[in-house]
Amino acid sequence: MSKSLQRALLALFVVVDIVLVIGAVRHVNGTPEQSDLPATSSASAAPSPSADAAADASATPAASEQLPFDFTAADAVSLSAANDGTVVYGTRGRCSDPEASVRVSTDGGADFGASPTGLTSVLAVKAVDAGSISVVGTTADCKVQQVTSGDGGASWTAADDVPLWYPAPDDTTKVVTPDRTSTPREGCVVTSISQVTDESGRVTCADGSVLGSGDNGKTWVALGRLDNVRVATFLTPSAGYALARFSGCAANAFTTTDGGVTWTPGGCISGEPARAIAATSSRLVAVVDADVYDSENNGTTWMQP
């Protein structure tokens, strides 16, 4: 091969090599085809809300609808009902009153009779059955006393101790248990007390709060709230019932299955004020104004016995 031909071939190889290098560089630094790019939305586009997100938004609680409530302790009512049809209730009154107002029924609330207990006010009542009724109140000298009846309220005997929870007779912010007197929370005006077990109970406050204790009032925790609640009772630590002002009704029933965290509205009882509510395994009993009502469907409908 002549030297001239060798030089020509060498020059050709150099040119080809340069072309290949330039092409490789362009491939590395160039923008890939659109089909190779990951799919993205434009920066200005907002994601569409999911069905779950929409549901969460609709479930967000509305702003508080709590209205001012001037609780009058002397008008409060303590109420208890038993599975055998015994119902007992009493108006708190004052220790300076001549006689406490206690009424007992042994036929499911169809007929009530006044039952003189020897007390001047009523702080708590409990009916296990017609043969076991207890009332906590005050005597003429304003000392707390419990009395019991074994004959449907026909007669009463003073008890040696007081195992029931009750409101302090001279302070609407305090709760008395067998172990101590306690303040559930600063600023809580206690409107109702429900003793669930020997050591646990729930209270409602005039500001709509629902509080609970599992150690005889040593410590209290906030369980939830129900705006404009007036009274509540708990059959178990989870299952509770309440009366609250709601949607134009002064005594609307509510139920909870999570200890008072959330509440579901039920039926309305005509009249006001809502003064007490009690529960058995088969029905609810309520006192609204001066009348007694009951419900056999968890508070959906109410009637007078």
C-alpha cells in the first residue's frame, strides 16, 4: 500500500471517530423522548379530593353551639330505675327545706306515691329492685345521711355509711365519693352524676363537658362533650344516655357507645327543663319538668307510662 493511500485511510478513520464521539455526547446530554419521561401533572393543577377525604371533611365537627346555662342545684332531680319496674326520683331541694320530695313507683312509673324519708333534701338515689332502694340526702342539721328501704319505699332505715356518689350539698363544683371529695375540673359546674361501678363514674358540666373517673374521684379525665347537655347516665363505662337542648328541643335524647366521646341524637321529649335520665337493660326513664317519660327503643320515641 502506498504511503498516500495510508494517509487517506488514517484521515478517514479520524473523521469517523470524531463523528461517533460527538453523537455519544449528544445522546448523554440530550433530552429524552417524551415517552421516556415520568407522567406528571402541571404545577398549577390541584389533586382531586378522594371520596374518603370528602367523607372526612363532612364528618368534621361543627363549631361549638354551647349556649349559656344557669344551673340551679335546688331544682335538680336524682332518678333511678330497676329492671323489675321500680322507679324512684327526688328533687334536690335544700337542707333547710322541711321535707325532701321523694316519689316511688313499683309498676314501671304508671303510679307514683310520695315517700317520706326523714330527709330534707335529695342528693342521690338508687333502685336495685323494690326490695332495695337507697336515698342519699341531708338531715335537718344539713348532715349527709343515706336511708334504705326494703319494702318499695313504705318505710326507711338510716344506713351506717354512704357508698353512693353524690354532689356536695353546698358546692356545685364538687363530687363526693366513698373515698374523697374532689373537683372534676376547674370551672366545671356539675349538673349530673352517674355512678357506673363502685369506683368509677361520669359527670356532666354546665359547659357541655363530659368527665370521668375510675378511681373514686382521685383523678378525672375529659371524655368528650355534648353541647347544651343537661343530664346524663351511663349503664356501662361505654354506654351512656343524655338529655340536651338540640335543634329547638329542650330535652332531646342522645346516646353514646364510646364513653361520651361522640353522641348520636335520638327523639325529643316535649317540655322543659330536662331534669334527669336513668337506664335499665331494657328501657330509659326521664324526668322533664314535672313529668316522667320512658322509652323502649334507646330514646328514639318517648311516652308517659
